[in-house]
Amino acid sequence: MEKIKEILKRDSRYKMEAYIFVLDAVSYSQKLLYREKHISGKELLSAIRKLGFRLYGKFTKEVFNSWGIHSTLDFGYIVFNLVDVGLLGKQPSDSLDDFRDVFDFEAGFSDYEIKVNG
């Protein structure tokens, strides 16, 4: 928690809940993929969508927006802030571009019924 507070002091774009959720999503993704090590930006974003729908249902996008998240790139900034304080690791090939426009944020969280029932 202290390391996240450190991030919030220098970057106030996202709320504490966003950082906690991303850390939870990393663990969730590793469980889904049966992997304890590195996951890609796209794999993490897929887990973020699934976990978001699981926890917040049709309100996922609104919850993310309330935390300051409005695009897939915002998740990348959160991940790299977590890397900067040592809460996550990265590979030399990892970049913010791995999170840029991975899916349309509006459409990606508006198809709740399809994701849950499809």
C-alpha cells in the first residue's frame, strides 16, 4: 500500500483502487493462463475485462472511468507506474505501446451481456 501511495504522490491521474485492481488482475491472469511469470499487455487486458465483468458487471466501464481509466493505454500507465516502484516486473521488450488501442474502450465494456451470457 505504501508503494502505491508513493505513486499517487507523483501521478494523481488514477485512484488507489485502480492500482489494486490491476495487481489483482495480474494474479487473475496468471491463474487463467496457468503461468506464474510474465504475461503480455494483451493477456493482461483480456484478464482485466474478464475480472471487471465478474466484479462489476454492466457497470465495469463506469467503475473504471471513476478511477480515471478511459482507455486501454491508461492500464499501461498504471502497469508501468507499478513497475517503477517494484510491484511488478517487466521484460526488456515490454512497452506502453503494448497497451495502446488494444480494443475500443467504449465497445469493449458495453457488451456485458455477450461476455456473460455468450
